[in-house]
Amino acid sequence: MNRNYIFLTILMLVLAIGTLFLTGNDEPTQIAPEELLQEIIQPTRYITTDQVAKMIIQGDPSLLMVDVRPAAEYEEFALPGSLNIPLEQLLNDGNLAYFGVPGIRVVFISNDDIRADQTWVLTKRLGIDGTYVMKGGLNSWMQTIIDPSQPNADAPSVDHQLYAFRKGAQIYFTGAESAAPDGENVEVQVRRREKTNVAAGGC
């Protein structure tokens, strides 16, 4: 088994135990530790920076980005349209109402995976569904969307297609003008999804 996977599993177990001390008697019903462990070992909680970029560009109405970093870091740089709820304030009055809304995908964002994973574990412990973690956080966002690396000429075509999207996304998010290696303009090729009505409500 991959050593990083083992480390992450141990970390998630520690975080799961820690949530017992963060929640009070008046909080939503908590799920059983066994169920939480099953959720923790699944990689389905992660969503890539490319997926997040595409949803932002498409104006996906089901996306709610929650930046869980401290307010000072959020003010320095944040993804457009993201909401700042520092991890330490997650259980404050009113903040939990953002989660568990039918049809809404909440994506937690931090500099890397750590704080976002902690937040995800806490919400899962409270029995809240529809939450995800942006894999690699803003560090990965900088490497993949803001300053993507060009693949080798003999790389598979899918790598070149991904690079073309990332260059287009780079232009979208930074306003920088750029061109493909052959001199042709790079365009963001995504299809806008029709907006759907989302039922209002809390967790």
C-alpha cells in the first residue's frame, strides 16, 4: 500500500476523533465512526483544479466554493466567487446553513489539502453530504491553472488537450494574453450548462 495513502488514512482517523471535541450536543446528528471511516478512505471527496476551473468558467450554479483559510490569507488571494469561512469558525451561528443544500456541491479550498480535509471530515462527521475538497488546494491551482507546464511534443494527445484548456483558463483568470506554441490563439473550450433551479434550504 502506498505510504502516502497510509499517512493520509492515519491523519483522517486523527481528524475524525478530533471532531468529537469540536461538536456540541445541539449540533446535527453525527454519523457512526465506522461509516465515517468508510467515507474517509474513499477518494471520491476530491475534485481537481481543472474541474473547478471549468465549473467557474461555465458559471455552474451548483458550485459553492468555501475557502477555509484564515481571513488574512483569503484577502491576499482567493478564487473568484469563493466564500471565506475559516475552519475555526465553521460551527459558528449561521455557517452550517451553507451546507447540505440539495443540488449544491460545496468545494472546500485551502493552500493544500490539510485544512480542507479537516473541514470535510468535520462536515461528514455531522452527517452533511455534498462536500468535496479541491485536490492540492491553491498550490496546485497555481501550478495547473495559473502557470501550467507544457507537455513534451511526444506526450499523448490528451495531455496536449488538457494543456490547451489550462492555457485558456490561465487567460480567463489572469487576463494575460498568450498564444499556443504554433502561434495560434488558445481558447477555453467549455460548454455552458443550462442553469437549473436549486431548492433552498439548510442542512
